[in-house]
Amino acid sequence: MITAKHELTTLLTGGAFFESPRWHEGSWYVSDVLGNDVRRVGTDGREELVLTLGGQPSGLGWLPDGALLVVSMHEHAIYRQSTDGDLSRYADVSEYSHGLLNDMVVDAAGGVYVGSTGVDMAEGGAWRAVSLIRVDPDGSVRPVADDMYGPNGMAITPDRRTLIVGESFAQRYTAFTIESDGTLTERRIWGQLAPAVAPGPVSELAAQLEIAPDGCALDADDNIWMADMTGGPVRRLAPNGATTDEVPPPGDLIIFACMLGGEDGRTLLMCAAPQSVRSHGAVGRYSCLVTTRVDTPRSGLP
């Protein structure tokens, strides 16, 4: 039985659509997808513009040299901002990306795993299964897993040996063993949350989804905190998919992503926005960052 109650605190308001939160070197970082920028946010809520990027920024990560990587969803590309602030295109993954490029995780050696949606929700049409993409440290691009149903938030375990991927449209988490060259093997279900949805018209997708993994964070007990883009609570999942804790969204907002951080790793940051941004079509500054405290600290990557 879930008995924990979580008090929510608003850290920042005024975003167009906050996504892909990260904790890095004492600060929060977050993409504003519809605002076309990336921001650094202190624990006191003070924000600073890090960069602007057309094409809607999404997933964030850092290379071993300290450079920031940012996904451009519409360009199907990853950009690199050096520690000096210079911005350049790092990788073009358009050969394997379909719909919109989305979230990613960067491993300790600088290898990048990134997924695409298989459909542009705003344009409609049919959605399709896609490949999970890897960008190697030398810049080469290759698919490392096929038949992925909306690969979204990802985490790498502390031993750097396991990649866990949320598949939004399969309503599950899938795990892989990471080989020394970044290849993924031993595909298995980490947790099936509801039946997978077969590819088809995107207009029918929302009605078929019960619980759709979005942004996520791994904790030191190997549980995953998972945002649910259908509008449900943020859930803490055990490796069998069972819910061990949950945080209801504030008011009528949807939480699209979450991350663990703070100095002790026990602050859960959540990106919340109105339902109207589900299709990335909203106009306004109604997205916010909210936090709560949890018992178990963060672990692994990102």
C-alpha cells in the first residue's frame, strides 16, 4: 500500500513547455521545448539562459570534456555547446530518426543513446516503431535496437552495464546489457505497465494509452521515478513494474518529465504543463518546475 504523502514546492514558473530536466554540478538544467532555449536553474529558483536553439530543444547530456549536448527535435540533430559557449552541430541522426528526435542519455565515455517518437503529434498521421540510435564518441551514428515503440526517458545503471528505456507506446520499460563498444544485447522487459499499443493512426493513440512512460530518473534502490504523459501521477516503479510510491500532479497539470538531484540527491524535480501542450501546440507561458523530497537518492545516469 502506498502511504507516503509529498508536499510540492514551485521552483520556477513561466515556461512554455519545460522538458528533459537534469541535475549537473550543483544546478538544474531544463529544456524549454516551445521556448527554444535551455536554462540553468538554481536551487533558489534563479534562472539563467544557457543557449537558444531552433527546432525545439529536448534531451540534455554532457560529454567527458564538459561540453553540453542538446537534442534538436525537428532538425533530427544533436548540438554541442563547448565550455567556452560555442555552439555547433555535433551529430545528424536523421537517417534513423522518425517523427521527432526526443530524449537521450550520455554514458560516461561520451556515447549517446537517443530515441525518436515515430510520429509528429502535431501533424497527425500514423505512428511507427523506430530504432534506438547511438552516437559513438567518434561521431559515428548507428541503430542499436529496432522495433522500439516510442523510446523516451532513459537511464544507465551505476555499473554502466544496463540501459533502461521507457517505451511510451509499448507502456513498458525495456532493459539492455551495454557491451564494451556500446552495442546493446540481452533485450528484456524491465516492467510491463499496461498492454502495448500496435502502430496505427496517431488520432487513436491517446484513447489506447493507460500509462505512458515519459521522462524518468533512477534511484539507489534500482527503482525508477517515471512521469506519465497520459496525466497520471509520477510513479516510483520497482524492477517488476509495481508502483512503490507516487506523486500526484498539481491541479490540472500534467507532469511530462522528472529528475532526481539536489545536493543529497533526494529532491525530485518535475516538469509540469497544461494538457494543451500535449501536442506541442499550446501558446503561453504556463509550464512550471515543481519539487518534492523523497527518501532514496539518485543513482546512475543521467
